[in-house]
Amino acid sequence: MSAAPDMLRIEALDAWYARAQVLFGVDLALKRGEVLAMIGRNGAGKSTLMKAVMGLATAKARAITFDGVGIAGLPAHRIARAGLGYVPEERRIFTNLTVAENLETGRRPARPGVDAWTPARIFELFPNLAGMQHRSAREMSGGEQQMLAVARTLMGNPKALLLDEPSEGLAPVIVDAMADAVMALKREGLSIVLSEQNLRFAGLVCDAAVVLSSGSLTYAGPLRPLLDDHDLLEDKLGL
Ligand SMILES: Nc1ncnc2c1ncn2[C@@H]1O[C@H](COP(=O)(O)OP(=O)(O)O)[C@@H](O)[C@H]1O
Ligand SMILES: [Mg+2]
């Protein structure tokens, strides 16, 4: 057995806000080059899980390994520098800067032997950003801002991405453009965890799924059975 380790492995993750526990012993594995969809109702703990992995929430885990290296307890900037890109729900872009300037703020060196992301490559991935390089981010639609948030994270040349509800609040045509971009990133070899309430979007892009319900994992496996069986889905999602 010489299989490469999973890109991201979480074992027995607990998380809290003050004294309220919101994640309970969550296990999760993201295989190399795969897209894993994390499904769950509002308040299930999806965003908290991503924050916990990034070192941005009060959390405790038996282990969190990224590309074979333990990252539990590391400060957030070290986790990001290890190559884990994170696009939070609240799109972290600079509205006073242009598209091109926003991309520059995300630029970090690529690992040796890997093609660095450049604005030109970014604009191939998100063609509709190409025509607005000098536009202030403030004047962009929600969907365009979401693409810019992903683009800015890519400029850091991550090995893997955590995308928190990338399709949230987007018009259907923009959701499809975002799905195309996620598929293209997967073809580039990136491993991706995305949290989603939009099962159509998840169905377009994911290789595997997990369901969180009230802070606990209730399902891990292919998404298809959940799409085909509404009662099963409702059962896993919980109240
Ligand atoms: N900053 C916070 N302070 C206190 N409780 C929070 C905070 N953020 C989230 N929560 C609570 O933690 C639980 C999980 O929230 P969250 O991870 O945001 O869920 P999801 O992303 O799945 O909607 C919810 O009960 C939510 O109310
Ligand atoms: Mg959330």
C-alpha cells in the first residue's frame, strides 16, 4: 500500500463558540484531486468546520492533516501558507480596489515545479472578469464578487480550496459559470471542499458528499443516493 495520503483529513473535530459546542466529533476526508460537497441546513456547522480547519475557530481535534502534515493548532497564516486556500462566506475582497488590484493582493509564490496563477490564467477561468479588470470591486454584482473572491485566493497558488457556499445568492447563469470554474480547477488538480445548500450545484461538481446535521456528521458517501431519495436526504439533514 503506497497510496498518497488524503489531501485533507479531519478526525474527531469539536468546535465551540464561547461555551456552546457546535461541532461534535466530525470526521472528514478529502481525497487528492476530488471535490467534496459538504451539505447541511443553515446552522448545521459548515462554516464553523471550515473556520476550525483554517485555525479561525475554537476547536479541538484528534488530528487534522493537510497533505500529510499535521495542521491542528497552527496559526491561521501558517495553514494558509501551507497551501490551503479559503474563501469564506463573506466574500473577502477589497471593494475600494479594482479587479486587477484585488488579484495582486492575493499573489503568493507558487511551489517549485508548479505553474503559478497569473491574472491571464485567472481570466481564462473566469472570462467575465476579463472585461472588468479596471473596475472597482464595489461596482460588481454579487456573482462577480464571488468569482473575484475565488480568483484572489487562487493567486496564492493553493494546493486545495475550502469554498464556503460558492453559489449562495448567485443568479442561475452565474451558478453555472461557477460550476464550470470549479470543474476547471479540478482538472488542474486542485482538491476542493465546498459547502453547499444548492444540491443542483453540488451535483454538477462533486465526487463525494458529507452531510452535517446539528454539528454531527450523518452521511459520507456519493451524493447520488441523496439526490434520488428525498426521504433519505431529509433524514440525513435532520430538523
Ligand atoms: N460567531 C458566532 N457566535 C456564536 N454562535 C455562532 C457563531 N457563528 C455561528 N454560530 C452558531 O454555530 C452553529 C453553526 O453555525 P455555522 O457554522 O455558521 O453553520 P452553517 O455554516 O452550516 O450555516 C449555529 O448554531 C450558529 O448559530
Ligand atoms: Mg455557513
